Amino acid sequence: MQTNPRRTGGFLRRFGVFVFGAVLGAALLWGSAFAGLALGFSGAEGGAFSVVLLFAIVAAAVALGGFLARFLLHGGSSPHSARVGLFVGGSFFAGAFLSGVFLGVMILLDATASQRTLFLLVAGPGLGLMYGIVLGMPAVVGAALAQTRFYARRGGGTTG
């Protein structure tokens, strides 16, 4: 029985890209949380800084999603290359979602027993979902732009 080394390498590369994207998503989430704490986002000035920080995080997610898509597409076209953007965005989503859930659990455990309400129980998955969407969607956009650019340079070949 023969094994196809390119296929195995493709799986390992996709797994590596997924893990790297999940780590980047978590790092962006925690980096923004610590930046928010360090800058003391309160009042009108804090609101303006938080908008600038959110814009920077979205721009970083777009750039990192494009980088990961280029890395994934570097080996050439594959039958599933049209799903590259969703794969890269999903990796960012997974990292940010799990980090957001962890952050929500930390909030829940920090609250006293009398303050634990249904709102706090929903806070963990809610924070994770929100941060996952905020980081995952720009990563999909960046990956889709890199993928479109990749296929445009190759001569307009099919993406599926």
C-alpha cells in the first residue's frame, strides 16, 4: 500500500495552521483585554481608545488571516482550497471562543455566591462568542482576500 506524502504533509500543515490561528486568536483576545485594563477604558476618553483598539485588532486579524491563508495555499491548489478562508477564520474563532469562555468562567468564579445569576452563567459563552466573531470574521476576510489574490496571480484558475 502506498501513502501519499503530499496528502499527509497537507494534513500536518492544516493542523499547524489551525493551532497557530487558534493561538493568535487567543493572543489577540488576551492582548486586547490587558491593553484595555492598562489604558483604563472608562469615560469618554476610554470609549475613543477602545474604538481605536478594536480597529487595530480587526486590522491585525485581517492581516494574520491573509498570512495564514498564503501559508496554507503556498503548496499549490487542492480540491478543498475554496474553504481556506473559513478554515483560517474558524481557527481564530476557536481560539477566541475558548479564551472568552475561560474569561467568563473566571468572572463567574470571582463573583460571590449571592451574585451568581443566570446573566453570569451566560457571560462565559457570550463573551467567547462575541470575541470569536470579532476576531474570526476579519480573519475570514483577510484569508479570502489573500486567496483571491493568489488565484488571480496564477492565471484566474478555479477556486474549487
